[in-house]
Amino acid sequence: MYLETIYILSQGGKGVRAIDVGERMGFSKPSVSRAMGILKNEGYVETDADGFLLLTEKGRATAERTYERHTVLRQLFIGLGVSEKTADEDACRIEHHISEETFEAFKRHAEAARKGEL
């Protein structure tokens, strides 16, 4: 969730700080700091000279994949009649646990529905 949040915030065109991530996610500064340390150690995030968080290539790839999963699942659930709030919450829970095979099937289904092929 942290990588996805950094990715989304960075799309706004300005630098992302740990405090921005905490505010967006509703997490405390110590929680975000601990998570950023882990993500840095694992090679997902770097910090520039001004203290802005930057996704590494590995971090960006993971964040983009997670964001795509979230977006596709959210739209699929909304298309099924689920409220936007519940669709967003459920997509967030499922995006991290769904198999690649099942996600790809959902993605094909969503694309067919979008094209009116269902």
C-alpha cells in the first residue's frame, strides 16, 4: 500500500515526503518511518537530497502493478453494483492476495464489458 500511495502522490508532479504518505494513508509518522526504512532496505524506495521519496525501478514496477490491480478490481466491483466506497476498500484488500491468473481473467472480463462484448 505504501508503494502504491507514493506512486499515486507522485503523479501530481510534485515531490512526495513521508508525511504526505502518512496523511494520505492515515498512519502515524513512526509507522510510516518504519515502513520507509524497510522499503529502502529492500530496494523499493530512495530518498533524494531534499528528503523526497523516489521509487526505484523495482518500486515503480511493483507500485504500477498494484495500482493496475486496484483500478481494474474497483471498476469491476462498481460494474457489479457495489458502492464506490466498498469497491475501493475491497479492491485494496484483494489486490495484494489475488493470483496473477485470476487477475488476468478479471482484467479480460472488465475489458470485454467495457467494449460491450458481454
